[in-house]
Amino acid sequence: MTDQSVDTHRSTPVSDSSVPGPHPVQPGPEFVGRQRELKELRADIQRTGLDTLTGRKAPRARVLLVAGRPGSGRTTLAEELAGQLRADYPDGTLRARLTEPGGERVPTERTARELLGALRVPVAPGAAEDELSEALRRALDGRRTLIVLDDAGDAEQVEPLLPDTPECLVVAVAEGPLTGISDVRPCTIGGLDTKSALELLSGFTGSVRITCDPRAAENLAELCAHQPAALVLAGGWLAARPKASVAELAKQLHNLPNEDTGQGKGPLSSLSRVFGFVHDELPVPAARILRLLSLAPAGFADSHTASALAGCSVSAARTTLDDFVTLGLLRRVPAPSGLPQYAVPACLLPQLRSLAAAHDRPAEVQLARARMLERTVRLLQSCRGVTEPEESPARRKLAGMPRALRFPTPGAAEEWLRVRHYALLASARLAVADGELDTLARRLMAALTRALVAHHGTEAAAPELYGIHRLVLDVATRRELPREQAAALLNLADLDASTGRTREALARYREALDVARRANDPYATGRAMESVGGAYQELGDWPRAVDWFGRALSQRLTRGERADSARLYGRIGTAHTYAGRYGDAVRSWRSAAKGYRKAGDVPSHARALSELARVQEYAGRPEECLRTCREAVDWAREAGDVRLLAALQVRLADTLERLGDPAAAGLHRAAAERMLGEELNEQGTDPSAYEIRSASEEV
């Protein structure tokens, strides 16, 4: 959600490690003009506010507003101010864009989550907007942080993100006022002054062409309405044509029809005219690629995106994108890995979409979108496949892919995933919103899920996975795919349960059960019933937990699934144990041990006997516990489970002490400590970091 507009006239990036997502860079001259506006903004920071006048401490961060039309340089002014204030805010700078390039508002939940991610504050997947906003305020408490909120639609988007500490500063960029936020300091900007406009042009053309015909240069600046975005395009056109004069360009722009493009008169009309002229001057293939870049997710593209959209080679697409950067039509996003990414200026996207509608048939546009999604799916498959073992099916499949789609190392794949992370998530959202490419959208989300898990792990990727599962649910509901709908509900419920939202998880598990039954999906039905039981167990409702585990068990027994049946017997035994119904627990654990033995699962059989001994000890049956422990020791020894064997030795020691044989108890306890110490020494771990507790201490 970082800034992407062409409202800039600088060549040096404002970099910060806390920026969420890539931060595009516009080539060209250094920041020019706006000195009066900068002086006013800096003065507003120190100016006395209403709270100070009344003798009260300011309750929250001060908000500065940079207001202007897209293309006026409003974002560049905010970034220049942020760069000058960096030393005053040592805790870093956060940036977020509150409006998508297509004009859609970014949900506050997503913005707050990304800002928390930039602060490296972990948040639970699926957390509500209020919870995330409060977490952001807590994270910023006591910090001196500068926050740049670009392209804010209204005060409702900004207010939930404001820190409750006056030591922070918020610089908001919007088209109009932020009515509803108290004590906002607005700075409204228009076009550049003539001197600054000519200085901006000379950064592209050199000073000679400007000083040779200053009147023509002033006329060109006037035709561009002194707007930085239009001046950048004009300067890029002149830079690509060293022999063209400024007067020639001014004459051609002057002769263009001054018709309304549907975006109103004024600065945007000037931008539309200059952009239309630059587009018409491009070769036909390059102009088509430029128009199709309006489909780039979140306004970010790379050579693979352009290659897939245009149906050309990756190298040809890379050359064309670099040419667009020279012309000021794109900005290059630097990446440490050398994987360049390009930002489509947000203020040019309406023009690109309008031109695409006029020049390209809808079927061609849809085909280009499908090619882009297919290429993204294949890259994600390659990104995951490179993490698999050498002789695995995934690596063999990877070897059959074109070289341009393969990653040389897992590190290179992980870096690509990091660089393209925001664009990939945006691609999934756009594919689902499109509604006409749901098959590709489902493949994309499945490939993205696998790639994130392969490189980041399920726990670290949980926030992104939660959003992806919600998108899968949307598609499955829309297309009436009950199996996928049930799977998405189960995945979302699992994430809810893992973050302590047990009641929300229970509701989703029950909904998944209803959908799975309608789809006649035995796997999802059994999993949902077991999960409902697990949720009731987490809530301490033991009778209902036993009831739902029993329903799942009946289904597993009917299907002859021994291992799953044994596991469910164990879960029923656990619930009975917590409820204090030791007789029922003993019977359940005996059944679990029998099931594991028949299934040939020696380690699980040993653990089930261990749990049976534990319950017998709780029930006050030391003789039975002793016999079961000894049997479990034999099976644990056969399974080679040293940790379980040591724990059983401790339980034997406790039981023997109760039976009045302290000498034998001491021998078993010493054996447990010896076995555990040997295992930890082999692993190079400090034995003091571990402790085996007696069973009597665990209840």
C-alpha cells in the first residue's frame, strides 16, 4: 500500500526499513519548489493547538494535511517533509496508502495489520478492525514515529490509525479536507511556480534547451498547468528525443484538441492531454503493453507480468519497461536481490483504463488477464517446488519448466516472494473480484498458500493465509462448490481456534459440518465433527466434547479407519479424564491402545498405554498403573522413544513409592535421569533446561 503515484520529481528515494511493502522511486531531478509549503508545514508542527491553549496536554498525534489533486506533487511534498523530519522522529517512518490504484478504499483492518507488521508486532490472524487499531495505538505508545498516510479518502480512514501519543506526527495526503478530525493543519497545493516548473523540465532535458528558448519552455509549462505529473511526462518525452526542441513539443501539445475526457477541466485535463500525446507517440506494441499494465495488481509489475500481459518474451518486456521508466511512464522499485519491480503511477491508471477501453477489445483484455494469472501460478509453483528434495516429484516438474520460470536457489525464490508479496496478495483479491476467472483464481490461491507455507511456515504466514481462505470461501460460495466451501470454513476455524477465538471457531466448524453433509464429503464431515468436539473441550464443556468425539468415532469405525478411530478413542479418554470420569477414561484409552496395536503404530500404542497408566494412577489403582507402565515401557523401548521411556520411568517411580518400595522407585528415577541426560548430551542441549514432572504433579 505504499505510494505509487507519479506525483513526484525526485531521483533519490526516501527509504526506511519500516515501510510496509515496496517504495517506488521516480527517476529525475532532485526535489524542486514548494519551499513556502514546506516552511508552513514545519511551522504547523510547532504551532500551539487548541488543547495547549486550554492548558491540557494534546491527547493524540498532530495531523498535517497535504491537500491537492492527483498529479499535483502532493505525495512528493509529504515525502520531502518526512525526509527532512527523519532526525526528529528516531523511531522511524511508517507509510501506507489508503486508496487502491483503482480507486477502491483500502480496509482499515488491512492498513493497521500492515503497519503493525512494519513495526514487527505480531497480530492474530482474523483480528477485527477495532482490535487491530487498538494494537497499533499500543505499539506506538511512547514512540516518536512519523506516519505518512497517502491518498486518504476521508477522516473515517485516518482516525482509527491516529496514535494516542502527541510525540508522533501524522502527515496525511488527500484530495480534500479531513472533516471530523480536530486541529488538522491543512496545506493546499496547486501547480508549481514557473521557475520550479522550468527547473523540473531542465532535469530531463538539460539546461541548454531551456535557456535557448525560455519563452517556449514557459509556454510548455503553461500547457502542463505547472503540474509535476504532466511536466515529468513532457520532460521524459524530450529526454528520449535529444534533437527535439521545447518549442516543437509545445506546438504539438497546443494543437491537440482541448476536449473534456470525463475527468473535468484543469490540471487533470492537462495531464490527460500530455499523457494521450505521449501514448500516441509510442510504437504500437509498446503502447499496447502500456495500456495492459492497467491490469497489474496493485499497480506493481515486473518483467514476467508485462511478458504475460503482452504475450512477448521476458527480455523484451524488461526492455520495454525500462523505456517506460525513461519516459516517466513508470517508476522503478529497487530490490536488493536485483529483481526489479515497476510501479504504475496511480494518477495515470484512469488514463490507461480509458485508453484500453478505446483501443483493446474486451476479449483481448480478459485473455491478457488470464495469461498474467497463469504466469503467476507457475511462478508460485516454481517458488514452492525449489524447496522440495532433489528427487521429489515437485523438483522433477520444476525441471520441465522454462528456464525463465525457475529459481536457482530457495533463497532466490524466497526473495522473489518477499518482493512480490503485496502484489501477489492483491492479485488474489483482484482475481476473486473479477468473477469470470474463478478457476484460475482458485489455482492462484492454492499455489500462493503452498508457497507461503513452504517459505514462511504455517504459523508465520497465518495472517496472510486467513485472508486467502476468506477469498477461497467467497469463490466457493459464489460458484456453489460445497467441498471447497467446507474446506475453507475448516481452515478459517482452525486459525480462529489457534488464536483463542474458540466460540467463533465453533460457529465456523458447525457451519462447515452442515456444508460438508450437503456435499456428502465424509472426510470434511468427520473432521468437522471432531473439531466441534475439540472446541467444546477447549470451552470446558466435557459432555458435549465426548458426544461430538463419539459421533466422529462412529463415522471412522463405519469406514474402517483404524488409526483415526484410535486417535478419537484417545480424545474421548482425555475428555473423560478432565471431567473426572476415570472409569470411562480407562475404557477409552484401552480401546485407543488396542486400535493402535492393530494398526501397527508402535509409538502411538506406547503413548496410549502411558496415558492409560496416568488415568489409572488418578483413579487410585496403583497396582494396575504399575502393570500398565511396565507394558508401556516395553513398547516405548521397541519404538525407540527415549523421552516417553524416561517419563514412564518417572511414573513407575511414583507408583512404587505409593506402593511402599522407595528403593525400586529410586532406581527407576535414576534411570530416567540417565536416559534423558544421554539424549540431551547427544543433541548438545543443557539437561537443566528440561524437567520430567511426576504424574502426581501434573494434575
